[in-house]
Amino acid sequence: MNQEVENMINSDNASGFKNRLTEVQDLLREKSKACSDKVALKTREAADATDFFVKENPWRSLGIAAGVGLLVGGLVALSSRRK
């Protein structure tokens, strides 16, 4: 049976299939890299925008952070009470 499988793998159809798989793999690798680069760029832009906002509005940023902290703390306290 192993000889049969080896013959199928080494046939011309298998060779064409391997080539096609390699092409698809390369295409997916390129698309993945492009997507990764795009996500990294958007993340950098968001970080820069956040940094700018915090530097321009330090007190507002502090208030927002405190409000989010209180909200999360309240939700954690409520969920621990229910157990």
C-alpha cells in the first residue's frame, strides 16, 4: 500500500497539485503579511491619536479613566456578590 501512495504522490497530477498548493500557500502568506501590516498601522494610528488626546486633555483623560475604573470595579463587585 505504501508503494501505491508513493506512486500517486510522484505522478504528474500530484506534481501539479503540489505546485498549486505552493502557489496558494504563497498567496495566503502575502495576504496575511499585508493584513498584519495594515493592523499594525491602524494600531499605531490609534495609539498616536490616544497619546495626542491625553496630552491635550489630561484632566478629561483622568476623569474618563476614573469613571471606567469605577464602572469596572462596580461590575466586578456585583458579579462577586451573586456567587
